[in-house]
Amino acid sequence: MRKSLLLTLLIATIFSIARADEGMWLPLFLKYNEAEMQSLGFKLTAEDVYSVNHHSMKDAVMLFGGGCTGELISSQGLVLTNHHCGYSNVQAHSTMEHNYLQDGFWAKTMAEEIPTPGLTVTFLIYMEDVTRQVLKDVNSNTGEKERQELVKRNSETIIAKLESTTPFKAAIKPFYYGNQYFMFVTQTYRDVRLVGVPPESIGKFGGDSDNWMWPRHTGDFSLWRIYTDKNGQPADYSPDNVPMKPAKWFPISIGGVNEEDFTLVFGYPGTTHQFYLSDAVDIVANVQNPIAIQARTIRLDAMKRYMNQDPRIRLMYSAKANSISNGWKKWQGESKGIRECNVVEKKQKEEQDFIRWVNADPTLKDELGNLIPEMRSLYKDYRSQVQTTTYISECLFGVEMIQKVVHPFVRTLVQGDEASFAANRDKIIANYQKFCESYYQPIDKECFVNLLTYYFTSQDISQIPTALQKYCGGDLCGAESEVKAKMEQLWEKMSTTAPYFTDQTKFVDYLSKANYKKVAKLANSEIVTLYNELFKVYVDTYSKSRETEKELDKHYRDYVNALMSKESDKVFYPDANLTLRVTYGQVSGFSPADGVQYAHYTTLDGIIAKEDPDVYDYKVDPKLKQLWEKKDYGRYANSKGELPVAFIASNHTTGGNSGSPVINANGHLIGTNFDRVWEGTMSDINYDVSRCRNISLDARYFLFIVDKFAGAQNLIDEMTIVED
Ligand code: ASP
């Protein structure tokens, strides 16, 4: 007996140490982590990080756009985020004459800063646990549908009350699958201007080849400024607006980053799935990821070939290729990590343990005995639903012409009526003209042929709509070359029978002159049939999969609730859901494979070593090279005389944390989070401190580029630069 108690204590100790780096903590409850944070070196308090009573770090952190994080770094509303977070906005400001993406941009005065309509930043004013109010009138007899309605109605009441009495917006989000609810009260600023961005050869150095990789040398940052009206309130763009005067901004430390230093990342992680059952993990690693990876390989191959030939096409396709490739590479690392860390098996063991715990208690058995078997059975259906929707979304909607032209054209015009035709025609023409500004048809033709060939040859014939089985090869979808020839013929046929879909010059002319009757006749054309048949399967299966997900979520609510009582001494953290979180850890290298050890930082020397003038992603700007040759690093060099570029640490981050401030023990900014190492991208499902690392831009490299490279002394002057 005594022996087993000791064993329990030992396991608990190991367990809590092993978890030190894992966790995306709600700032509201950070006091529970304070002791551990301080034991790791943090010199401040939880209240310094998040407080509703006085200004705290959270006042300097924002949701940048719809899915990144940014931070205030001056008393005049200057914002630091990643280069890739502002990428599409910088692309929109770029032309062949003023190619800010390629050449960079630095406003030397505030008057030169570029307004960016549509870009917003949102600050959290406070968050509050509203579980009791949201679940008012919900009891153990409440059916699921009724529960959802009550949650919706109660939430609306709480939000309406808040919004009618304050100038703020509110949103309520579920946590732990609806075991808890929090309200987030926020304020959004709408006049955000571009201040500075390095050339792509710095801001995207290493491109897709280095994305998600360590060692990394990407100067992934851009600078923006928030403007307000004269009273300091959020306002639409106006030349009369003034720079924001924030109460809090981050001092920037040039004191350095050493192995084992404490780091805290404060930002907006998007989505994680730590509670997934083994069945879900298996579907991600062995169904969803492989299909999406293969389809995206096809698209990226086509895009890259043409982008490498012509700078005009590179400009048109850079942002698209980036977003396609981001998931493509991440999923490869994720599947590899899941395999190598035996996550499916690990989860299966946890589930068996859970089942044993439930079955050991008759009351629990009565209540939860069927939980896991029911979830397993739901996952059986879900597996095939996910397979179908992933194939169709990646292959059909991977064709730009189908997604951006055929889809709106058919849904709104062909299947509409006279009235919807009249109401939507001009809008569709305008969207189409915008779409054509960055559309290169030979790329899309290649995607059309290869993606649909992949779809028809990889699916079981029973999954292919009968009307489309004619596209399969003689061996019923077995012969790739045969299917490919059919897809090529289909594209050619479309070019003659429906040229407006494939010929940019003809679409506008056709649609401007067409009437509803003429357009409606297209309903039976071959391309519209193909689109309709696949889209129908997609919509039907997708809605079934949403139903399955809802069922599963309901089961997860019970599962997570039960897990919490099973492991009552463990501190849980909720999955990421694009709400403000704190994660903390330490600067540390790691070993990605036997015999390989990664250092915790990289330097400008590494950029020069990677230089390859023939490869776009590895070109080095001549000015950067000159600074390197002269070792003209100013006060930004480390104690060895090197210029640090990036570092890794054990902070638990995910998509959405891009641009997050990385804070040292004194609460000063030492970096900007921008990525994770490829070996650890499974951290969205299974965080493992032996291989999961976040990658941050070293603040000293950022300052060096602004100061020495761009000569933007005006910006350096407004920042607070400190030594510790
Ligand atoms: N690169 C990611 C982002 O864009 C960050 C991450 O996934 O670690 O938010």
C-alpha cells in the first residue's frame, strides 16, 4: 500500500514537471500559474500580465486582422506583428512600379504611412466567467436542442445588456466543449496604417522551403500604426485622425536571449484539439492530411513553375501560394509527429484507462459506460464523411476558375431567377474583374486537369456520383493517363462551348449582354454538371459531418467533464479558440533526431551561408550583405559579436500566435513569435516538450533592420529600448 502511494506521488511530480511548458492559459486565472512562472524565472506577477483594475500587459496585445496577434511598441500607437500577418495587405498596396513586397517600404514621416481599409485590430478590455448566466435554466433533463437554444438566448441577453451600457462589443465563447462559458469584451480600431515592411528577401527569407523549419533566418515582421479620432476613440479612416496614445506598450530589450531564459508568449492561438480521442487523431493523420497534402502538392507545383519564370506571376500568386503551402507543410510535420510519437496508441491507452475508471464504479458505469463506444461509432461515420469532403474541397475548389467563377455564377445566376440575376449580375462582374487581376490561366488549367484526375483516380468508384463515372478510366478510375486525357479534353471543350469560363476577355462581355434565360440554359453544360454533381455531394456530406461533429461535441462535453473529476488534482487548460492566452516556457534547443542537436538561436552568418542568388527565397539584399561584411551591427550584436536573428523556446503556441509578443522575465519584449518547428507541429493535438518549439524573431534583428538597414531612425526614436 505504502509503495503504491509513493509511486503515485512520484508520478504526480514527474507529471507536473513534464507539463511545465504545455498549456495555453486564460489570463484571468494566471494567478494559479504564478508560482510556477516565478520558479522558472519570471520576476513579475500574474496581475502585471492581466488586470481589470489597472493597466497591464494585456492592454498592449491585440488581435491583428482576423487571425494574428500584434503588440504595441510605442506611445504613439506603433504596432509590431509578423511580415506574413500583413502580407496580403502589403501585396494589395504593391504594384509593379511600387513593389513594396519585393523592395520593402519605410514611412519616414507619419504623413507617408499608408491607410489600409479593411484592416482592423481588436483589444480585449476584460473577460468574465458567465457560465452560470449562460446555463440559466439548463438542468440534467434539458434536451440538447433545448440546451443550445437556452445558451443562445441567454448569451444574447448578456451581450445586449453589456453593449447597451458600454461603448464595447462582447462575444461569448464556449470552453471545454460547453462546460464553461466566458464573455470577451473588446474594442476594435479601424484606421490602421502601414508604417514599415522589410523587402521580401528579409521578411520572407527562406520562403516556403524554410517555413515551419529550424534553423530559421526569416526577418518576419512588419510595422503598423493605429489611428484614432481626436478623442482617442476608434474611427474609420480620416486624414484628421491622430496616432493612438496607448496607456501601455512594450519596452524592447536588447539584453539578449540565453538558453533556459524564461519566456512568456501572449496572444491569440486559434485552434487546438488536446482532448481528441485516438479515432480523431487517426483520421487527421491518415485520412485528412494525406489527401490535402497531395492535392496541394499539385497546386503548388503548377504555381511555382510559372512564378519562377515571371515576376508578374510571382506577384499575382505569392500570397495564394503562401496560404496553400502553409497548411501543406504543417500537415506533413503533424502526421509525422503523430506517427513518431505514437499518439494514436498513447490516446488508446488513455481511453482504456478511462473506461476502466468508469467501469469500476456502478454509478459512473451507468452514466458513462456507453460514452466511448458511442464516440467510436460516430467516428466510423465521420471518417468517411471527412474523406469525401476533403477530396472535394481540395480538388474541386482547388481550381480557381471553379471556386471564383463557376461557383458564384451557377449558385447566383444559373440557379437563381430573373430577380436574382438582375440583382447580382453587376456584382459578379465586378468580383470577376478583381479576381482576374491576380489570375493566370495556364496555372489554373494545370490544376484543373491534375486535381480532378487525382480526385477520379483516388476515390472508390462508389463514392463518385453516377453522372461523373464516365470520367473514370477503363479500369473504373484506375488508369491515370486515361482520366487525365479526359480532363484535358473537358477543359478544351469548355474553352469552345463555354469560353467565358476559361477566357478572361470574354466573361465580362458575355455576362453584360446575357439575360437570365440565356444563362439558365447553361445548367446542362458539361462543366456546370460536373460542378453541380460534386458540389451536391459536398454539401450533403458536409452537413452530415457537421451533425456528427455536434453529436461528438456533446459527447466530448461529458468526456472532458468526467476527465476533470478523474484527474481532479490536475490543472486543465482549455483548447485554443482565438481568445487571448498566455503560454510560458524557456528558451531551449532540442534534438530533432538521433545524433542531431539544434542550438537555440540563429545569426546573420547563417543567412549569408544560405545565400543563393539563383534561388528566389535565398537571395540576400546587397545592403544586408554589406552590413554583414563590415560587422556593422551597432548595439544589436550579442556578446560573441554575432547578430542574432531568431530563437526557439518551449512555449505552447499555434496558428494565430503569429505576431505575439515574446516577453522576458522582466516583462520586456525580446522577440515576436512567428512559427513552430516542423517536428513539433502535432502540438495542436499532442504537445511534447521533447520536440515542440515555437520560433521567434529576435528583437535585436528587428531593431537592426529598422535602424541599420532601413535607416528609419524616426521609428527607433519612438520605441523604448532597454538593456534588461
Ligand atoms: N505560423 C503560425 C501562424 O501563422 C504560427 C504557428 O502556427 O505556430 O499563426
